[in-house]
Amino acid sequence: MIDRLLLLGATGDLAGRFLLPALAELTAAGRLPTGLQLVGAAEQDWDDARFAAHVAAGLDEHAGDVPPAARQQLVSAARYRRVDLTDPATVNAAVGALAGAGPVAAYLALPPVLFPAAVRALGAAGLAPGSRIAVEKPFGRDLASARSLNALLAEATGGQEQAAYRVDHFLGMPAVAGLLQLRAPLAARWDDVHVAQVDVVWEETLDAGGRAGFYDRTGALRDVLQNHLVQVLTLLAMEPPTTPAEADLHRARLALLRSVRVPDPADTRRARYTAGPAGPAYTDADGVDPARGTETLAELTLTVDAPRWAGTRFVLRTGKALAADRKQVVLHLRSPTPLECPPGVERLDDTRLAIALDDAATAPGGVRAPGERTAYAAVLADVLSGGSRTAVSAAEAEEAWRFTDPVSRAWAAGAVPLLEYPAGSAGPAPRR
């Protein structure tokens, strides 16, 4: 297990809300290597003491349920180095601040625009064999940029696919990770004969808030749908892997992605929230350029060219500043079916079954934690241990852009109108 961790972007929102609390959770559970070294790196001109105080404050806010001893252990281990990603020497110095020899796990908790510079700098640092570079999403902005980033990762890691870790933390969320097991009791009805439509929904009351500047360059399609919801789709629709091996899981997910189509990119929907009961308009947030036309809600209807799903529609929908949090899979059955629902499946009515995607889970060590923080604990455990269950392969990352790129182009060309909905409303009515 890798015992040297470099966290690039350590002063940012992702690190503060999820990664550092997840490390504290793993510490409490005894799942980290003894003597794990943590070097945080960012552009601020801080010292170790300032960073330790920052880590402590963040853990108090976001990991208050983790035992104080585990939080203090992480704070005591944290050190800091200032980096300028345009100057590879500063990244090399940050790597060198990790004492001893052996592999390093470098986690890029950075805005996507900085990924290429960070990967180049890490490649120039000459990481030891067995090192891993973990890249957050969105992985590129389109197919061409995803291919370019994959090429950079291959160059930086000597072409070792296992050394490049493309994070999708949804795959570590307990409810999502359990979808394959949840399918087993429903296997006799898991096909187009019984299921007319599958909705994968991630709707939030949360608005863009302090992330608006980042979000305005990303949008709902790239931020959640193209990666997170597409990965949920793979677990719902793929053929079960032939073995429990991670390589077989990746092959099964890739095979499913290659069968996905968007029948008509113009027959999709995008919208953004205006002022409403829940607050001001998206375009009034700091860092937002209204002329970009960035969507805060995206909805795609997909088909899967596989015998099991020939007659089933798949609808992926995500949005912000909506009336209620709705994070679930909904199965629309073709006819009322007497069925004893297994744990995790709720009957909404005679023809609809719901599977929750977001949950609170009891982590190892008895720590009660939100699903997304527990997901990042799974990601970090994977990154340090050499696993890949919460990552996507190079081919998977590119394949997901193949069928979403035409949608982005249709939106950019104005072929799909940008609808509006009041903040705090139900948004545009889902299509049926």
C-alpha cells in the first residue's frame, strides 16, 4: 500500500469538503498505512502550521463525527508546500518533501484546466515505479481533449494503465456500488420485456453557490451527467462480469458504453434557473457569464443497442436549485407486477420501482458518514492500495464522450433551446 500522498489543490473546496474528511474517516477505521505521509500543495504561500490549522478547521466543519483522535492524527501528519504548476521544479520539490523512497500517490484535486500542466509536471518529477496519478472529473471537455489527457497520462506513467487513476467517486457511493448485487433478486425482470423506461436522476436543492465560477465553465452535462450518471447507467445495464476481477468489471462497463446511443441530439433538454423561491438567478452569481448559456439542468434520452434492452428507454437527468433532492433510479414497468421488493428497492406505485442513489452509510470503524464522503474514502483506499473499482479506464473515459459530444455540439449550435425554471421549482417537467 502506498504510504506517501501528495494532494495537489489541498486548499480547495474538494479537498476541504471531501478528501481530507475521507482521510480522517480512513484513519479512524485503521485503513491507512502506518506512518502515512501527507503533503498538501497549492498556490498559496503557506507554511506547515498554516496548513495544519486549515486542515483542523475543515475537519471540525466537515468531519465532526470522526473521533477527535483520528482527526488530530491527520492534522499532525499534514505538511505543506507551495507549488506553481507552470513551474515543474516546484512540483518536483513537493514530491521531494515526502520523506524516504518508493511510490507516491499524487491526487489532482484541481480545476480541470490545470490537469495537463499538473500531469506534465508530475511526469517530469520522475515518480518511482508503482506511483499513481489520480485525476478528478470532468476528464476532458470532449472526446478530443480526453484523448489528449490520456496521452499525457500515458507519457507521465510510462504507459502503465494501472498508474493512471481517473476518479469517479459515484462508483464508491455505497448505494451505487451495490447496484449489481441489487439486480440479482430482480434478474428475471431485468430486461426490455418487463421494463419500458429507466430514469437515472440526480436533482439537487443546492444551487451553484460558491462553485459558480467553476460551474459556468462546466455545466450540468459535464459536471454530473456525462460521468457520474453514465457510470450508474453502466452498472444498471451492463451484462454481469464473468468474474469478480476488476479487469472483468471494466470490460463489462466498456462493452455497455459502446452500445449506448443518443438517437437524436436535438431531442434533449437543457435549462438554467432564474430567480425563484429558493434564491437569485444563476446568472447573478459571481463568476457567471450569462453569454455562455451554461445549463444548470440537463436531460438526455438514450438507447442501448443490446438484446437485453432493445425496447427500453434510458433517461438521464440532473439539475441544481430544484424544489427537492431526488437522487434515484426509477424503473417503469410495462404492466403492474406483483413483486416483493428486495431491500433497497421501493415501490412507488403499481408500475414504478425506485432505487435510492444517495445514502448515509456506516463506514468501517462504526463512523456514520454521508454517502459522498464515504465514496471518497473508497476512492482514496483504492488509489493507495492499487485497486481500480472507483476509477474508469482510458477507453471508458473516451467512450462516454463519444455519445455526449454530439449533444454538446447541438447545444452550442443552438439546436436545443435553453429553457428556464425558477430556483426552488420542480424544473421542466420530465418527459414521458
